[in-house]
Amino acid sequence: MRWLIAHAIQSAHKVGKPIGICGQAPSDFPDFAEWLVQLEIDSISLNPDKAVQTAIRIAHAEEEYAKVSR
């Protein structure tokens, strides 16, 4: 499944289209959300009960990714 998601993100970026994900996984599995950040996904929908907690973790992952990708 991860290969398919990665391929979809890469394909969308290749043709200049934004891509996001909606579903339970980024809310339930923060490491999955961080992986999506590394793939440079454009948007991630989160469940309300985990939105703040996961958004903070995503922000930290984006900061770390920005440092590494320079």
C-alpha cells in the first residue's frame, strides 16, 4: 500500500498537480503522517480527536525534513 501511495504522490507532482490524503491512517499512525511529509504530500486530513496532536507532530516532521533536504 505504501508503494501505491508513494507512486501516486510522485505521479501527481510530476505533472504539477497537488495531492492529499484523507483517511484514518495519518491520525492513528503518526509515523505514517511523518512518512507522507517526507514524500512531500500537499495535504493531510485528520480526525478531529487527533488533529491538534498530529498537526504538531507533522509540523516537527516538516521542520526536520526541511533541515535534511537542504
